[in-house]
Amino acid sequence: MKKGELLFEGNEKQVYATDNPDQVIFRYKDVTVAYNNVKRARFIGKGALNNKISAILLNYLNQNGVETHFIEILGEKEQLCRKIEIIPLQVVVHNRIAGSLAARLGVEEGFRHPNTIVDLRYNNDFLEDPFINRDHAFALGLATYQELDEMYNIARRVNELLKPLFHKAGIELVDMKLEFGRASDTGSIIISDEISPDTCRLWDEKTGERMDKDRFRLDLSCVVENYNNVLTRLKQVTES
């Protein structure tokens, strides 16, 4: 497998072509952004941690029947992935109400609700990733109703798998943002981006300590240390 040209550069990742037209290389950067790139910083080692954490979680999903773009880890900051056609939507699963959703609904941060809430957002930085519904997504030509149903079902299944996995590690999965794409090799809808402390809210079950990107958003410090703690705990429960 040969690494080719840079296909895409985002705030926190780069995507490279390979000599296989259906595969790409994801390279994780040490950059962290928040509030649609209003806040930005560099944390040495953060890219390698997200690469390893995401590899563990995506591989776990693959092994449990949920298709993702992940194939294998290649190095400290790189992983080999299936190439996809991006669907510019975010499916957000909430096990508690926190962050912007708490403010939007006027409830206390961390509000416990009896159901699983699934939100849909238009992945568009210029519009600040607005919340939309299924009819909006279809009207804009972003996805078919069948694809949206599949994405919602996959998101709920991912939550069913990862919530108990994190619990074994003493971590509460408060919420997570999932992105999807159409696989270039099969056309199927698959998970197409990282799952990491950058895309999930993760709270220590005993202390309530935040172990995710909110440490950067809220100026809580110890970003890398908490990401490393997440990695250590996940390795303990997946490698034992």
C-alpha cells in the first residue's frame, strides 16, 4: 500500500489517497478546534491519542456487525480506511442532555432523561452546523429517507454497543456525534469519521470529571492527560 496525494485537509485531520482506489489514509493532527474554528489550539500528542482511541472503538464496532470505514492502524497518527462519499450530516446521540442542547432546551447540564435522543445536524461550518430534520435533509438532497432511516438505526446500535463498553471502563458516554458516508467499494452506508473524545462527551462515572473536548472548550486544562486516561481504560477493557 502506497501513500499518495493529499485529498483533503480539515482542521484536525488529513486524508491521503493510496494506490487502492477504495482506500485512503487518515492522519490525525495535534490541532484542536471548537465553536466552528473560533477557538483553536495545538496539543502535542493529541493526534496520536485520538488515532488509537478511534481505532479501538471503530474496530470494536466492526467486530460487532456495525460497518465503519476503519481497516487498520498504520502508525502513531495514521490509519487505513475505506474511501467514502461524504454525507454532510451529523447524527448526534444523547444519553444525557448537556452542552448546547441543555441551553437550547433550558434544562440543567447533565439532565437525565428516560429515552435516547437522536438529533440531526447539517454538517456545514459556514451555517454553524444547524439542527435540521429528516425532511430538510431530503429536501436539500443530502440523503434519501431510506438512508436517513439506516443512519438513525446504526446510530442507535452504536450507542447500544459503546455505552456498556465505556461503562466497563468507568466512563459514562453522555453523547456522541457520528458521521456517515457511502462506501466506494460497496455503496453501503457506513460510519465514516473518528469516534473519540473529540466527538463524544465522556464523564468519569465516579467523579463526574470531564474527559473529552469540553476540557478545551471550557478551559479546564489537562486535555492530553484526560485523553490518555480514556485510552488507557479502553485498552484495559478491550485487551483483557
